[in-house]
Amino acid sequence: VCTNQTLMAIYAAVQLGWLGTSGLREVALRCARGTRFCRESLLALGGVEAVTGTTPTVREFAVPTPIPGRVAIARLAEEGYLGGLALADLVGADGDGSISGDEAENGLLVAVTERRTRSEVEGFVRTLDKVVR
């Protein structure tokens, strides 16, 4: 066991002890609600479909972009947003069987945590729409 693993285990134990069962439930609900709002907002842009279809999500989801995912991430960073992960970095340039190489190249994995506000998510959606056009 390396020091980092021990540190993460201690951190998780402290956070779970601090949150308790009701706090942990609230964190999960905030993640799920924020993710649903972000996903629905992105899908409402027009021409955007979730890579995973209607599969329920809790904290992250994949969306296609009209430009390479790595380019979208770089442009989002210039605007002050951490844009997620390029799908190609997760599954490889040829896809992994669940998604094609095209979907991997032109897709993002977006995550929403309990710490993101509605206005932050709205700003992210507007900025993503701007940088991919």
C-alpha cells in the first residue's frame, strides 16, 4: 500500500464520517440532479445526442462534439472551464466496441459534482456550444 492509497482511504473515512448517511444521500442526489440538468441542457442545444442514449446517469455522461474532443477541451480551458475528458483518451482512437472510433474522437465525457451550481452548469453549456461551432 502506497502513501497515496492510505491518504485516500483516510480522506474517504473522514468524509463519510462527517457526512453521515443522510449527508451521503444528499451528495448523491445533488450529483444526480446536476448531471441531469447539464445533460438535458446540452441535449436541448439541437444536434446533440447522448452517446449512451437514455441510459440513466449519476455523475457523468458522454456527448458527441462536431470537433475533436481534445480540441473542445483546449478551447474550454481557454474560456476557464475544465471540459471533461476526450473519449479517445479513455477508450482509444478506434473505440472500444461500445462506441466507434468516430464517437471516441469527437466526444467528451462530462462529469458534474455536487459542488457545481446551476449557473455554473448553464455557463458551461453556453461555452461548450460556443467553442464547438
